Amino acid sequence: MRIPKYVMMSLMVVLFVAQQSVAAPVVLPDPTVYAHRYDDFYSYSAKLLTAWGFTGFDGPAGVGGLDLVIGTHAGGANNNPVSGGFKFPDPMTTPSGNGAGSSTFSGTWGLSGTFAPVMVDDLVSYLHTAFGSNVNTPVFDFDMSQSQDKPNLYVNGVVKLLDASNNVVAYWSFDNVADHVFDPASYVLSPATITATNPAAPFNTVTVDNNKGSGKNDFIVYAPGMDLSLYTGKGLRFSAFFEMNSLTGGGEDLFLTGSFQPKPPVTTPEPGTMLLMGMGAVGAAFMRKRAKRSS
């Protein structure tokens, strides 16, 4: 039985729309305006973006969703499987901390445990399957939960790509020293509350609380240079180390996602391409004139 051409075209359109709507990433606003730079990473306040009128940043954090869980206090959370049937190591368990604020946590995800090591190729395949074929940069979500009497937290970390001999092929540091070197004694303040003025109209000043335990994202962090598609096909492993100091509250949650992505760079056609486009336009105009004359 032959399928009518218009029916086939309609089916193709439906399939295309379905593929595009699986989990379209939210585009992050200009990081030089709306984020803070910490060594190789940019960090956004999800609650500030929401208060300033940006949409897509007030959703739930990743437990039970498409995101990979890197560290969590929630019992029973696992990454087996995640979207697309991929299996990754289970999350590290973060402590609740003590009232004195002297508790710490550190750990590396990706190199040990069941379904380890995490291969860069598998991670890219997961990002493509869950979030789209153009999603190559892993983004980290952080849901913060501290006690109100000692509400601030201090965090640092580093992401590494390793070859089979444990040589570091690439790395990105998250600390408070802008030197592209991981400084383990340098911590980034993760504040309980933030008061900030919108850098764009209407320039409103807002205060947000990051310790409500709402199960929603508090911070969204990514490294501009961490395009993992540049490292596929090389047998590389992915590892994410992070450390937290002054833990006091109900447990912190950290996720890896493709739900958010940096704005793609605007590419300018090469001079040769522009010349060919111009020649094509001239040729098309010539053909139209010739057609008019012959008619």
C-alpha cells in the first residue's frame, strides 16, 4: 500500500517536532552580565534569574528526572538507568552536617563503583539522547540546604578527563583563584541569601533565599570550554571532584544535566562563503532577467 505523499510529509513533521520537544534545553543568559566567574566556571543564581523574569529556572532539581545525580542526601537515588537506558555510577552520599558547622565532605564521582568508569563517549551519548544532538556541555545544578543559624556553605571542585594511563588530558577548576589551576585551599562562597540589582531594566533589587529546601535549583554552573564533543573517540574517562565545608543542614544535592546550555556563538560566514553567496545572488538575478526577455 502506497502512503500518500502529503500523509508521509505530515508524519515526518510530527516526528521532527516530537524529537525537538523531548527536552529542549533552557538557554542561559549572558554570563558576563548575569553570572559570576570562578576560575574556569560561571555560576548563576537560579532564584535570581527567576526573580528577574527569566523563565525555565524555577523547575525541580534532578532527583527522579533526566539529570545524573552526582551527590545527594536522599536515600535510594541512583543512576541506573537514566534517560536513554544509560547506566552510570550511583551518586555519592552527602552528610547532613552538624550544628557547629564543622562538617566537611569531599569525593570524586565517575571513577569507581558499579558502572564505572564514566566514559566521555557515553556521557556525550546520554546528553544527546536526553537533551538534543547539539548538547555537548555538561552543566551542574546545585540544590542547597543549610541551617538558618549557620547558613553559608563553601565549595570547590575540579572536572578532569583522563586517558587509560591516568594522564590528565583536560581539566576545569572551580575555585576562587582565576589561574586555571585547581587550588584545593580556595573555596567559593555559596551564600544563604543574595541581594542583587537586575543589570537590565527595570533594574529591580531582590533578595533570594537559597536554604528553603524546596527541591529546586539554587545554582547553575558550567565551564565555557567544556565541550565534550571535542574529546570523543579517544577512550577518555570523566571524573568530577567536589568538596564542601561548613555543612550544617539537611544535605546538599548536586546534579549533572543538559537541561541548561550556554547560548551558541554567532558564527560569521567566511569571506569565501560570502563571495559565493554574492555570486549566487548575481547569477539568480541574471537568470530572472533572461527569463523575462525570452518570454
